[in-house]
Amino acid sequence: MRRCHGWVAPGWLWAVCLLGLLFLDACSSQEALVLLLRAPAGVAVRRYAVSVQERATQQVLYRSGVQQIDPAMDVARDLSEAPLRIGLLLPRAGTYLVHVRAGGAGLVEVGATSQRREPELFFAALPEVRGTTEVEAALLWVEPAFDQDGDHFPDVHTWPGSQAEAVRYRERPELLDCLDRDPGPGEPPLPGGLRAADIHPLAAPRCGLGLDPTCRGMPPACVDADGDGDPEGSDCDDHDPRRFHGNPRPRNCCTCTDRASCQRDHSKLADLSLCIPPRCDDDFDYDCTGMAVDCFTDEDCDGYSPNDPVPSQRDCDDHDPRVHPGAAKNCADPSKDWACDGNPRGGCVDCDLDGDGFQRRDEPGTPGAHCPDATDPHPGQVDCDDEDRGVFPGSTRHEGATLVVRDLDGNEGGTVAAALRGLCRNDTPSGTPQDADCDGDPRRGCPAPACDEDGDGFPAARAGCNPRGLPTDCDDRDPRTFPGAPDRCGDGKAQNCSTDRPCVGDGDGDGYVEALDCDDANPAVHPFALELCNGRDDDCDGLIDELNPDAQGARLLESHLVQGRIVRSTRSCSDSDIGDCGRRREDTGGLTGRCVCTAVAPTPRADPQAPRTACSAADEPGNQTTAPKCFFAQQPSQQTCDADQPRDEDCDGRTDAPDGKNLKEYNEVCGVSTGQCRAGKVVGCDRNQLNPFSRAAGRNVQPPFPDARRFLVCDESTVPPRDELCNGLDDDCDGRLPGQGMMTPLPAGDEIDRDRDGYIACATCQGQELADGLRGCRDCDDRDATSYPGAPELCDGKDNACTGPMFMDGKDDCKVGTATQCCPGPPMCIDPMADFSHCGGCGRSCNRRSASQCRMGQCMCGMNSACAGATPICRDGMTCVQCLVDADCPGGKPKCKDMSVCVECLADADCPMDRPTCTNHVCQ
């Protein structure tokens, strides 16, 4: 390395000399560029930085880093009169882009966009170098407003008009920044993961993006000059078809030649002398990894080697071809680490959906709750988020095979590995801080949010922000920039807060050298890459599929308005959008299922042809590959026939089941067995017809038939209630007969045989099946057992035969002997021809003084007619006389002589004073 004026040039392929007056003597024999740095009058410059790019190859040949104007004294100098001379030895003649920036006490890093930045001095030119070429580098001021993205190139659209001296740059727009700010909200993002700070004249060329990040004009198309399938921008040598990314590494001793063929053939070569092919142990960079190609050891010929340079691709059992990275797991035999991921049962157990090796705990009583199960490898250690493979007990000490910086210390903040994982900014799906290691202390060790704007776990250099004494963040607005961060090489910014690494050893051209890239043969895998749901560590943080992403890297989240507030949750899904299977949860507003990035296959019972809300195209029953899949979705259950809360529980598009399919109440008792009713079995549920036992159908059966079951369909063995008939039977099954318990029964509907004469009061029983013991109906007096239709007509004053008002009282009763007529009050049967009291008719009683008998319906004294007139008294039933006792005689003849004739006297004593003597029964 050439030494000039006591200063050693950096480790590049050419030398850089800080020249004084002796420059031409020391370096005049080579192509050289001499810069004369001048600043505006009165401006003192203390620091500067120079970058040089060869335009033909677009390679940045030199970056000086921030240098002192006066390394010995570190003082500022006025360069307006005495310019700083900088000499650069170049490899060849040609056009070079020269970029200079300068300032006072300090120069900020590339990409720093803080509004506290000071203005910088800027110069850029495209000199043609032939021999020694001297260039006047007149520095001009650039305010931060004209360099919004912090790439140290002023905006081509606004800066040339900011000052008179800058007008000359209008003729050379390729020297200025063609895109000076990142897209704002609602604007499309830049392609290829670019930021505005990645787009400037010194940027690394990239093809196929639709824009030119080097600001040279038309976006370059990717070509494959050597036809090896690896185009420019990716191929480490696009002029040599032997060199390209993914070039198969030589295999030894196996018949197969690549992983695909090794899956079919595990046999060894017959000639083992061929085990060391010419490309083995060759320093030639065949696969663009920047490393010598080692002999590929593959004892089991499964296509994987235990000495693969990529840790995640190493065979953990080189004696069993069934065991290798990405192999299908044998869930029945966890004794082997089949997929070489350190987690033999990961992706096998539905209690460990995310496959991090720790099982969740289901809430007791929830449908299907069974976790943790008997296979739990960590009893007592519960996974607090089984949908995120980056969250499990002890995760803040778990490095994994692909973590590029292994400095975890159990905290979620303050280490490079934790910053790579974003543990100080990750949230749960609901938006609360994530507790990555399930210790109950989210973001342990993280700075306060106000001291760590980008959430990388490293505090800003402000008072009170660093109680743990951590290294301070050099750019607290960029989560990819922090002390010790993997540096994106050659972009002009030191993401590691130290130096920008040269792009030497970046095999896949993704901007990260092999030492910082967990798969330097895959440009999609590198630190800060987009983590996809693919079973691979895309971002080199030692975790796989963390934060539950989808196949495009978007986190599986959704938001809903619930009771006036926005609720975030894991993206929801369903196995069927029909009925209850498609219902929404009250707490999140989402569907019942949740999308989880996993290799476990869900086992839905919903119709696979039913419309559903899937997690992705790969979310299909039976799919074993890693993909977002739907778990916990409401599955079809037995359909209930609750009339008041209709739900489609079996998810068939109906809230009933006329055919009984999936019906929960199927074969249950249907109806009641009361009266004439007989309960049957439930065979269906039909909301278009009413159960005949229900109140809605007009019935009041006992015990009551629940109204909520009013749409149940009973089988043919059921005897339902019917309208009450006049038969002495409980036809309507209400547990009683009409008239029962009534003080005054209604004869028209009373079916109770109160007098137990076999007849009831209701009127229409003809042709009906009658209750046991009944003979008929139309009982005209159901309180008298002698009264009923067809009863003998007794002489009792009643209509015994129920013939109506014209009944003949006693017509059947008064035909015994000589009694032929019934008399009322009190009723009795009489013989009107001989009945002394009813002689000749009811109530016609003979006078016992004038008659002695009734004969032929006539009152008679003996054999003569009844006594009357002068001899009104019948004596001895033979003779009519005037008297039998004195009382029978009138006042003029008060004495009864011989019990036959009334006389005036029988003795003198009977006579008055004026006629004292009784002569011939007359007083004289």
C-alpha cells in the first residue's frame, strides 16, 4: 500500500494520497485526480468526505469516510484562498463521478433526516481523467430542506434555484438527487424495498425495478450476458457462465446430483474414485458466495450436507436420508429431528400451532379445550401466544440456527439480536406491547418510547434516556441503524454506527456480506428482509415466521369497529360462511376462526365446497406445508329447534331441519301422553308448521308443551290433541274434562258423568267411541242417576227419560197392579178407580163423613152414592144419617138421637126454662 506524506491509504486495490506540493513528484507516473477544495469566503471547514465512482463500471472505488482538514490540530480552515489539495491515484483513465461534502464540527451519516441537521457544503463533478487531472471543487451550501432524505445529494428540482452559484448544476442533473423524499401516506411505496436515501448518483446499480436508483435516466433492464440464468445485478460475473448464484455445489460419492434427484435416489457411486470431482476444494467462486467450494459431504445421499455453509441447510443426521432440513416430519416418532430445526414435534401438534416447541393452555370449558396435551415437552411452561412463532418462554435467550448476531441476554431491549427481532416495538394483534418471552414483563430492558423513537432497543443520546448504560443509537429514526447492526454494504451509510462496509463477500448481492447473511446464496434472505410465512428465517434473526405473517409478508391482522371503537385482532377466517359458522365474534367483530402461519393441518368439519373466508390460497384441509391456515373456526354443530332463537348451527343454510338431519332433538320425546294423546319421537324441525301440542297451535296440553319447541315435527306414532268431543275422553289433552270442577256445569259441553248413571250431559256423542263405563250422552240431569235418555219414567216429578217438557211422569213406574196414574206433589202412583184419596183422579179425595169407599172412581157410602143433603153422614159404610154425634146437629135440633137423627131434646134437661119439658124429643 502506497504511503504518502505519512498517511496510509485504506485497504483498497488502489492508493489514495493527500498531496501537498510534492504530489507530482511522488505520483506523476499514474492516472491521478487532484481536487482543489474551495469553500465560500469566510467559511471555516473542519471535516470533509470524498467518494469516487468509476462511471463505466458504476463501482464506487473510494469512500474516504469523514476526514479532518487538519489531522494534527483538528482546527477549521478557510479554504477560499488556500484550497485543500486531495490527490487520488486511479486504476485507469476514464470518467469518474466525484462527490465531496464538508462542514464544521461534524458530518451526519447518510440517511439521517433529523431536522436538527446543520447545512453542509457540497460538490460533485464528472471529470474525464487522463494522466494527472486537476479539478476545482467549489463547495456550495446545501440546507437540510434541499436534502430531505439525508443522502448528501441535493434535490435536482429545487436546489439549483436556491442560489446563484448552483445554477451550473442545471446542466448536469445526473450529479444531483432525482428523488429526495420517501413516499408519503397513500402514495405507492418504492420498488425493491428502496428508500429515498438509496436513490442518488452514487447508488449501487440495480436492474428490473422500473426506476434507475443511480439517477442516470431510463431504468436499466436486467440482462444475462453469459446465459447462466443469473442476470446482471445478481450474477457476480455476468461474463462467465461458470459462475452464478445457486450453481450446484459438487457432490461426492452419490449417484444423485442435486436435491431433487437425491430425493429419489440415495445410492452411492460404483466407482468411489469419482468422489472428489474437479470443482471440489477449488478456490474458483463457482456459486458467487465469495468462498472456496468445499467438498460436499453427503453420506446418506439425501442432497444435504452437514458442512453446508448455510447453517439452516445443514444435515443434522447424515446417516439417515429421511432426516434433513425441510424434511417431512414423522409426527408419530419424535425421537428424530426429522427437519433439522431443533423442534421434532414442531408442526405436528395442534397444541403448538406456531411450531415453537411450546404448547398453549386452552381456557377450561371452551369447546375442544385439550391443551397442553400429553406430548407437552415443557410441562409448566406455557406459550402465551400460540399464533406467533417468535413468542415463547425463554425466547429472549433462544438464538436459533440462523441468528447472525448472537448476543441475546434475556432482555427484550439493548442487544443487536433483540433489535433485529424488533422486540422493543412489536405489539400483540390487539395493539398492546408484546411479551416475547412470556415472563409477564413486556419489553423488559427497552428504553422509554420517548427515548427510542425507532423501537430498536437502543436509546437516543439524550439526558435521562440511558439508565442501563447501553450504546446510544446514532440514528433514532431508522430501526435498521443502531450500534452493531448488520451493515448494508456500500450504501454510504454506517447502519452499525461505525463504518459502511465494502461489498466484498456479498455472494447473493443483497447488500449483506456472508458473515452477516444467514443465506448468502439467496438474495431474498438477509437481515431486515421481509419475513414470509414459508417455514424459513427470511430476516436472519434466528426466528421463523415470527409475527404471524402471510405468504407476502403482511402481518395477519385486521380491524373492526366494535361498540364505537376500533379493535385490532388476528386476521379472522371461517371454514364456512353459512349460518353459525360465519357468525361474528362480539369481542373483535371478526369471524370465529383465526389465521395462523403453521405447518399443522386444520381438521374442519365444514363442507369443503361451502363458501368460506380462507386465510390464503394454500389454506386447504390436509395441506401440510407452512402457510396461513384457519384454526378455531366455528364448526357445524347439531341443529337445535329453538323457536325463539333461530340459528343455523349446522351451517346448511337453514335454521331448521325438516328431514331431521343433524337435529339435536332427533328421537327425543315429542308431545305429551295425557288423556287421549300419546307422545312420539322427534323426527324433524320445520319452522313452516306448528307442532300440534303447542299453544301456538291453540292447545293447552298438560303438562305444558314448551313454546320454544313449537316447530318440532313428531313421528307417525304420535297421537296429537284434537278438539274436545262429547265422549267422556280428554281429547284435547289438557288433563281435564269440560265442566270438571265447575259449580254449575254447562250441559252442552259437560263430559263428566257426575251421577254415574253411564250418561253425560253433552249432546253429540252419536258414533263416538265413549269412555269406559259410558253408555251415552244428553243426560238431562247429570246429578240424578234416575234421569238419563231412555230411563224408566218414574213417578217422581222428573223427566227421567229426558224426553222434554211433555214427558209423562210415572208412565213406566205406575203400571204396577191397579195403579195406573201418577200424581204430583208428592209424586205417587194411584188407582183412580178405588183410591179413596184420589177417587176418579189425582187430588180428588172422598170425604170420610159422607163416603166409606171409592168405587169405580166414585165416592160411595156402602153400596150407595156418597151421603149428601139432609143425611150427609155415612154411618157404618152402609146408611146415610143426619148425625153421629151432637156436634153434627144444627142449632135448632142440637141433639143426635140414635146416631142418626137430629132432635130438639132427649131429656127435660135439654130444654130451656120457658119450655122445660121434653116430649117426643120436642121441648114443651
